[in-house]
Amino acid sequence: MGKMISFVIPCYRSQATLPSVIREIQETMEGLSQYTYEVVLVNDCSPDNTFDSIRELCRENKNITGINLAKNFGQHSALMAGFHQVKGDIIVCLDDDGQTPADEVGKLLEGIEKGADVVYAKYAHKHHSGFRNWGSHVNELMTRVMLGKPKDLFVSSYFAARRFVVDEMIKYEYPYPYVIGLVLRTTKNIVNVEVNHRDRMEGTSGYTLGKLLGLWFNGFTAFSVKPLRIATVTGAGCAFLGFAYGIYTIIKKIFINPPGLVTGFSALMSVLVFMGGMLMLMLGLVGEYMGRMYISMNRSPQYVVREIVNCETEE
């Protein structure tokens, strides 16, 4: 019996695209006969009939497990729900819209077989919208600065990981999981392989600006204290500028402006507004950390499973 590959696919508004994705996985794995496989589909409370489609796929193929979440928890929480159900030696994560080419999974598996712990797909040409590409660029910069991601490492939603990496990731039981952060804190033996990136089969991306901002906040507050250090350095810089401006004002008053002339009201208001804004920003950042600590102490769940189909684990 060969190694088992577990495909984990978070699903949202993918009623029409899932059958094609599953069909492609089945056809690809028939050509990789040295492996057995399973597919775990996680419905992130999609407003359409995605879970009905998952039920039908489960009836047709016993290798498929369907998980239905009670509400929309987000892509990373859906992945964590899937990770708790997998049985495979290698776990592969991909999208539900067909943009991540399941027929090229052999490239990721080859990277694992060569010794890597995690293999991320890298795209020469991405077929995302300009908004999504901008969001990916910001996320790339954030993970590099805040989480210490190597500059030459490209991270994406299409990746393969060894079982011990996923076992370590699911030890994280707190709300606001961030899969990239969990991977980076588990291993540095990560490589890229180049694959093609496709157009969406239909529809548009479910990531809005609000969801992207939430993802970024989650990433740099869940696994790094660098934002607090940046706030400290910024506060010290503002204090120095304020002190320097005070010295400049005294010198200007004594040696440049004639006695009795009142000047500098606009500059004073600008400084007050700037300093007030910086203080509120830093207080908000500290509050964000404290709020997340409070929510974690109250053991807010990463996800809540409403139903599991075709799985030996009871609900």
C-alpha cells in the first residue's frame, strides 16, 4: 500500500465548480497509482447549494468526506477543520474554483519526495483580478516583514505538506488561525515548484477588502509582536521630532521673529493632530492584541461543525 494523499478544499460558492475539480483530482490520481488518496471538502457555510453538491459527490465516491460548518469562519479556519479529519501521509490544499491545477499535483508531491517538508505552488502568471493581485502583494510584504518569510519564497493557497507539519499545526487551538504563520513556525524546509495558474471557471473571488484587511490583521497580530515594536520605535521617533521642533521654535522666537509676534498656530495644530492620531493608532494596536487575548481566554472556537458526511469520525 502506497502513501495516502489527503486533499483539503475549503468551499464557498462553489456548487458549480466542485464536480470539475473532483473529476480532475480523480483523473490525476489514476495516473499516480503509487498513491492512494482521499478528499476532504469543507463547506464554509456557503449561501448557495454547495453542501448539496458535496453530499452528491460523497454518495458517488467513498474517498470523499464532507464537512459542513455552522457559520462562515473564513478560509483558514475551514482548512483547520479539514486538517483535523485527514488520514493521509501528505496533505495537499487547493482551491475550489479550478484556478489551482489539480492535474499538476505531481510536481508538489515530487518536491515532498525529494525531502522538502512543505512545497508551495508558484505561478509565473497569475490570473487573478488587479484587486486580488494587489492583496497578494501586500500579504507577501506583510509575511516577509512580520513573520520572517524568506524573500525568495512564494506562498499560495496551493501547497503540499508532510503529515508531521499538519499534526503540529492542529495543536494551535485558538481562534484566528493563520495557516502561513503556522507553517513558518513549524519548519523552514520549504520550497517552491512552478505550476500554471488558470482563470476562474465562473464567478468572482469571495475576498472583499474587509476580509483581506481581517486576514492581514490576523497574520501580524497572531504570530508576531513586531507591530508593537514598530509602535514603540514610531513613538520614540515622534517624541524626538517633537523635542527637535520645540528647540527650533525657541531659536526661531529668540533670533528670527520680532518680540510680541504670535506665530506657529497652524504648525502647532498640525503637530497636535499628528501626535493625537499616532497615539490613537498605537492604543488601537495594543487594544487589538488585548482583545484577541481576551477572546482566546474565553476559548472562542476556530470553527463549529454542523455535520460530517462519509467520515468514520462521529459528529
